[in-house]
Amino acid sequence: MNQNPGRGRARRLAGLMTSCAAIGLLAATGAQAQDGATEVDELIVTGSYQRSLQQAVELKRENVGFSDSIVATDVANFPEQNLAEALQRMPGVTIERNKGLGTRVMVRGLPSEFTFVTINDLATASGSGGRDVEFDIFASEIIQQVTVQKSPTAADEEGGIAGSINISTARPFDYDGLRLVGSVEGAYNSISEEIDPKLSFLASNTWGDFGALISVSTAKRTNRTDSNSGINFRPAFRFLEASGTRGTQAQSVLARDADVVVQDRRNRDETGRIIFQDKVGDRVYVNEQDQWGATLSLQYRPSANFSLAFDGMVGGYDATEDEYDAAAYSASSRSTFETIHAYDKTTLADYGMVVLRDVSYTATQHEFLSKERINKTDYAQFGAELNWRGDNWEFNALAGFSGAEKTLDNANLKHVAYAPSRTRWTANGGETVPSANPATIDMYNSPTRYLFEAYETNLEAITDDKYAAQADFTRYFDLSAFPALSSIQVGARYTDKSKTRQYGSLNIQGPGPGDSSYVNTRTLADSPLTAIGDLVPGGDYSARDLTWSQVSNEYARNTFRYAGFFTPFNDGQFYEVAEETLSLYAMADFDFEIARVPVFVNGGARYVDTKVTSAGFHQIQNPNGTTGYTPDPVSSEGGYDKILPSLNINAELTDSIILRGAASETLIRPALSDLAYKRTASFNSFRFTDGNPNLAPTYAKQWEVGLEKYLADGGLLSISYFWKEIEGVVRSELTGTVPNVTKYNANGTIDGVYDFDVYQPVNAEGSYEVSGVELVAMVPLSLLYAPLEGFGVNANYTLLDSSLTGESDLGIPTPPVGLADKTYNVTLYYENDRFQARASYNYKDKYVEGIGYEMYPIWRDAYGQTDISVSYDVNDRIQLSLEGINITDEETKGYTIHPSFPTMYELSGRRFSLGLRMEW
């Protein structure tokens, strides 16, 4: 018999509430537990990092399954640049960085597309088109609580093989009466040397049964990244398969200078193992972002048993990125090998590969590129929620919408010079220098040799909409005939998700409509040039000791975007994907004892029925044997259904030790963009990439067992082992060939006629296993030594092992794309009544970013970053804070197969901010 059914019921309620983020917020706002304990105000504490950790530990303890949480005590208590960076402190959570800024979130080292994200229990739209969410668009200050659910129940929306991230915004009954909080901050980037402002404000009040809350955050960021990168592997069949002297010369030079005798120039298993550098570039990125977000919450709560709430969130993310690129394209269509100065037959000998480390080429394509990328994203989310409880029942319902509209407007001013050059690897990347050929050039200081080729533009418009409705009923029991059964819960959820995409491109060849006067007549020297150190904020290029001059994007835009200019959409690039899902679920809770140990069991199943409609255009060959393609409208309908069981077991071995176990089956659906009818051409790679409307979900069977020790003052020690078998992973595979494709240069001239490979996303055959261990330690150090009152450590470590290999067409072993074997986070903190200080170190092991040409695994190197935060309460209402991000100025690096072949060397600098926070 359960000796404390009230406590068991409270745990079930709290577990259900925290598994759905919005309902979890209600639990934190004052609902009474069945044993009479009132939780009003206990979960909302101002300004104390240690007490927010205590809240997170309580949420973990009371949840049904394996989970971890973070709590923002109020506005401005997530100090990072965006929501992604705020989440990286959580156990098992790492982030993907792009030019120094956190973007996507990964759980337990698995790829970001394996993570399912909701805000207020609604699937989140960000315009990405995938299942992963672009967290960089969300202001962290408008978020109140985040829970990562690692073992689902049947009531949880399916979709997270790695885990589900449930995000909550604040509600008025989270606070006791009137609350006004504001903050202002200035942030400094060490490379751009710009100071950026950020403002946040929250106002909340309750009037009897009613409450209202509004929060607003706006920020501007200027991030600069200097990068020596783009140094990818290129297979020698690029030259060997060429007709005429290009192919035969490549073959003879390989034999003469590298003692490599090519037996069959069209055998790619042979020629794909002879490697040279594709492209070497020196690049400066300046990313200017304007980000704002606001939430509104209206709540009616006449009693602890009834609550009606409306939550709204709107925001925008406008980013303009200027890229100034001086690059040498070794694999140009005019070039071939001239002299091989150094080669490597030993480093990759296990794969039969020869790497040409230092080569002179006959006609390298030198490029000066002034690129401008404009990203405008507007998002909105609205939801209504009803929570109603009786003596032995509970009814919950919600309905809502989440949508995003994104416009991507990109431009590239391109000047090109063909000349002999020498390209080679360096310690951190690569370089291009003059060769011994008398016709060579100094690529950085020869503006008269560069001819205008085109001002290329492309425009993409994406609409991402998601609707959801759910009804859920729970009946509680106290049956003498079956005392172990404590509740049965049933429910249904309907979701409707859709994505539409329009795309167009245009090459402009003069400063007016139809004007082509600049092509092959105007040189780079004929445009106003600015030294790179003056063109961007922050001064000289820092990745290497060199300088060059380029055309500004402002000049390019003013010159080539003439009156009436627009980039037309191409019907052949349009697609629309819609997905409807109906889910039915049922589960039961059991409370009983085994040898006087209280045991709680939650078991159930979820039935998922999904219908997918994909519409777009397929490119078909023009008739009569002519080259070219015509868009052909096409659509497809499909679907699938699945039963997903789940089981969660908790046993209270002592008052402070809990043994947990969980087992379930779950899925992640294909990205909507992968399901779409579309064909994307990569002419430099001689390939088409098609969508695949017939993709099925990726499924996972998983189980986990863990032990948690709860310490005094909110401390925690835990260890868990988890195992997953994943099948149907989506991969890109060669599915066909299109012969006789005409490839054009940007100026409209014909480059040649080639056979193009066709790649599609497919569900890979078979399955692979992922297992791992996760350790968590949240320890106030006063438990070990009393004089250390106020000091503490919050640390977690995740170690993974995967059985998947063989993704490379050449048989090079590689783990799943995006999977890191080892991640850990350590935060040391100190606080007293007025002063707080934190130092955090986040580490993510190396992982594969992608497979170049489906052959060569490209690795992102291991990365560790140190951040600090210090704050001082001037009085009860005013707080000063100082924060530093990446204070040790770590570089981002990558390589292909082996670290001696670097692909990327990026510097994004340090970021320091000084803030003032006021409360009324």
C-alpha cells in the first residue's frame, strides 16, 4: 500500500505539468498539491543563481521521467546573446555555433534535427523548414523556463529522438502582485570594436482573479568573424575526366611529380582517392542583427482548481551580413595540374588516398566577391489554455498557432581573374601565392586583372505555419479492489503544419535593365576600392597577416539595383508541403510499494496517424534533345501511422535517493524541405539535389536507467545510462544521373556540357545504436566545508558511443553527422546577499559536419568556451552586472578526415557587456 498517496498524486501532477511547458507554468504559479502544500512564490525568486538551481532540481525530482530544467527568475536573467546560448548550461545540451553565435541546439550530442522544440506546448516555427529550430532569432529575455524532456510519456507530443525542449514564457500569477523590471545593457565585440545596446522590460500585475503580463526585449548586435576557410577536398576526377589536354595533362603530371599512375581516368573509386584543394579563401564577415521579442499573457484564475490563460509571443529578427571574400578556386573549369610540389601518401594510406598538399595550377579562378545577405524573419505565436480540476478528475485543453515568415535576399558582386597560381595547405588553413609560371599574378594586389562577371542576386520567401489543438482528461482513483491504480489519462491532439517556399535568381551585367556593358570590359580597378581594414569595423584582418581591397556592398547595391529592379520568382523553384497529424493517447499511473520502497509507474501508448501532401515542380528535359529544363507541376500524397509505447518507473529507495527507469519508442519526422518536390542545382559540383516526398520518419527504440541523490540546499548528484536504436536515418544518396547538362558562366557564356549526378534524401537501410552515460553534479560547497558558504559547482558530462560507420562512399568510417562523443559543462559560482559571480566552461568534442562529395567526412574540431558573469546589488532595486563571452578568444576550427588537412580557421572574438537592472 502507498503510505502517502497525496505525495504520489502531487508528483504525477507535477510530472504531467512539467512535460507540457505551459501546464508546468501553472504548477509554478500556485496550484495546491493534494497534500496541502502550497507552491506560491517558491518557484519564482529574484536574482539568485543558486536558488534558481534549487528550483530546477525540484522540477527534475518531481517529473515523471528523465528531465532537466533551467529557470529564468525574471527578465534579463538569461545573460547570453540568444536563447541557444542560454540552454548550453543544461546537462546533455550543446549548441551549434555559426561565426561565434549560438544557433541550433543539440541534446546528448545527437544532431539538432533530432530535437523537438515547443514554446508553451506548441511546436515552434522559425522558418528553417526542418524540425530543428533556429534559436538565434529568439530573445532569451522573454523566456521564463526551459525543460528538456529526455524520456517521453504517451501524453507528450512525439518528435524528439534526442529529447524534447519545452519552453515557457511568463504568466502574471508567477509573480505576487505588481512587478516591474527593466534592464539596459551595452555590449562590446573585440573584433568589430562596436558597442551594441540591449533593452528589456517586464510588467506584471494581478487584480483578484485576473492578471496581465507583458515583456519586451530589443537588442542590436554587431559580430565580426575573420576566416581563412573553404579548403575542402576535391577529387582529381575534376581534371582527369575533362576532355582534351586538361585530362591528359593531369594524368601525366600525377605520374611525373607524385608517382601516381592512373589506370582508368573514369574510375571514380580510383580517381576519387587522389585529392587536391578545392578552394582557398580569406573572408571577413560582419553580421549586424536587430532582434526584438515581446510576450503578452492574460490569465483568469478564480481558484486553485480553474485557470484560463491566453499567451502571445511576437518578434522579429533582421540580420544583414556582409562578406568580403578573396578566394582562389583551384578546380576551375579552365585549369589543370601544372606542377605538384608536395604530396602525402602516408596520412590517409589506410583509405588508399593520396593528398596533393602543394600544387601549381595552369589557370586558377581568382575571385573577389562582395556578398550581402539579408535575413528578415517575423514570428508570432498565440495560444489559449484551459485547466480545470475537480475532486477526482482533471481536464486540460489548448489551441494555438505558431508561424514565421522569412525573406532571404542575397547578392554577390563577382570579379574574376584567370591565371596560374600555387595553392597549398598551411597549419591553420590554406594560402594561394604566385607560381613559377611567368603569367602568374599576386591575387591580392592585381585589381586590373580582375574582370567584372556579374552581380548575382537570389530571393527566397518562406512561410512556416503550425496549428495545434489538444484535449486531455484524467480520472483519479482510490479503489480498494485495485489500490495501486491511481489515475488514467486519455487525450487527443491534432496538428497541421505547412511550409511554402518561393525562390528566384537573377544575374545583372550592367547598371541598368538589359545592360551588359560591364561584362569583360570593366575591371575591379574601375570601381571604388576600400582596404579591408577600412571596409569593415574593427580594423585589419586578423586570421592572417595580409590585406586587400574590395568593392563595398553599399556601392554594389546602389549601382546595380536600378530603379524598378526586382528578383523574379521562378515557378520551377516553388514548393509547398503540408502535414496533418492526429494523435490519440492513453496512459495509467500506478503507486505501490515493493519491500517498503515506494514505486511509481507511468505506462501508456500514443497512436500517430500522419498525412503528407507535397506539391511543386519537377524539372524535365526539354524535347527534341535540346539542352535545358522545363518545370512540370507535380504533387504527391502519402502517410504513415505508428503506435508509440512508453514506460517510466520511479522508486524512492530513500528520502533522498531515487532510482529511475524509462523505455519508449519515438520518432522524428523528415524535414518539410526534404519532403518537397524541388530540384536545386550546384553547378560547381556538377550535381542536382532533389526532394523526396516518399520519405518516412526516423524511428528510435530507447531505454534509460539512472540513480539520483538529492542533497541539502538544492544539491544533486546523478548518473544515468541510456541506449537508443535508430533506424531510417535520412541521408543524401546518389539516385541517378542527368546527361548533357549545359553549364553557363555568370556572364552568360557556355562553360560546357556535362553529366550531372542527382542526389536525394533517402531513408538509409538498417539501424545503428547510440549509447551513453550522463553525469550531473550540482553541489553547494558548504555541504563539504562550512566556510565555503555561497560557493558552488554546477557540472554535467555526457559520453556517447555509436555503432554507425560507412556513410562515406569510399568506406571511410564516420559517426552520424552531428554526433559528438563527449560534451561537458562546468559552472563555478559564488553569491551572497549582494554579490554574485559565475565562471562557466562549455566543451563539445569534435563531430562530423557533413560528407564532402559523399566521400570525405568534414569534421568540426573540438571547441571549448569560457564565459563569466558578475553582478552587484547596489540596493534592493538596482543591480549592476558585467559579463564576458568567450573571454579566452577561442578559434573555431575544422578539418577533412585528419587535422593536418584544415578546412576552417575562424576568429569571432570576445564579447563583454555592462548592464543595469532596475526593479519597482
